[in-house]
Amino acid sequence: MKLLILLKKNILDIFLRYRQFVLYGIIGVLSASLDFFVFALLTEFFVLNYLFANIISVNCGIITSFILNRHFNFKIKDKTFKRFLTFYTVGLLGLCVSSFFLWLFIDLLNIKVLISKIVVIFIITIIQFSLNKFVTFKKYE
């Protein structure tokens, strides 16, 4: 019983210490899942070119991620339009990088489209967390 209480306390301590990263990860999973679902739907069902599908799906993920991070994670509600533009710019940077990696994986390395998208989502998530934490949602004096 004591072990269970200690384990519970340690998990809570870890969550509190890394709260923003954990919530960013949860929100990221939701946004990335939406991104992947839209991408898969557009490429597999509508047979849209993977680069065009990526543009649409990434934009769905960016907008969802901004709304959820602003409200639940960083809880910063000032300068919404400026923060959205910054977040969107970071997202567009991620879109460019993801498009490059998709092209690399799919056209040059012949990796399947949906597998490539999954790998690319993980790469982009790490980059975008850092940029959004220290640029988009920094506290203004």
C-alpha cells in the first residue's frame, strides 16, 4: 500500500514538474491525430497528392493545437492575435520541414506515405514544442 502511495506521489510530482510538456504532449497527440486522420482521409479516400493533403491536414492541426494550448496549457490569453500569428508562423515552419521530410521519405527512400507521415509528426512535434514554449507563449512584461 505504501508503495502505491509513493508511486502515486512520484507520478504527481513528475506531472507537476513537467506539466506544460505533458499537456503539450497530450494536446499534441490530439492535434497530431487530427492531422494524421485528415491526411489519411485526403490521401487514401480522396486520392489527393500527399503534399497538398499535408498542407490541409497540418493547418487543421495548427489551429486545433493553438486553441487547446492557449486555453488549457499555457493559459495565456493576452495578445491573442499576435500569439496566433507567431504560433501559425511556427506551424508554417513545421509545414515546410514536414513537407521536405515527406518528400525525402516517400519519393527518395520509398517509404509508405502513412508511415512517413507518422515519423514526420514526431520530428515536428519536438521542434514546435520548443519554439512555441519559448517564443509564442512567453510571458510579456
